[in-house]
Amino acid sequence: MSAPDVNIEKQKRRHKGPLAGIAIVVLAVGAFVIFSSQAPENDLPETAAGAADQS
């Protein structure tokens, strides 16, 4: 059963902000995932075994 007085234009205006916010969050998370997976391996801290091998 649907509501008797549905105003589609009013609903479009009311949902614009939340939908834009959701889109921004999705894009930000996607960018974070992409850029965090491209981190160079040289930035990782050295282990004790790795430091001993270099001497």
C-alpha cells in the first residue's frame, strides 16, 4: 500500500543532499583503497633478520 499523496519533485529535492553525501563517501573510500594498495614496499619497517643480513 502506497502513500496517498506522493510528490516526486519534493522527494527529489529532499534526497539530493544525502545522496550526494553517500556518493562522496563511496568515492573517498575507493580512492583510499586504490592509493593504499599502491604503497611502495620500501616504506615497510625493517625486521631484525633483514637488518642483520645487510651488515
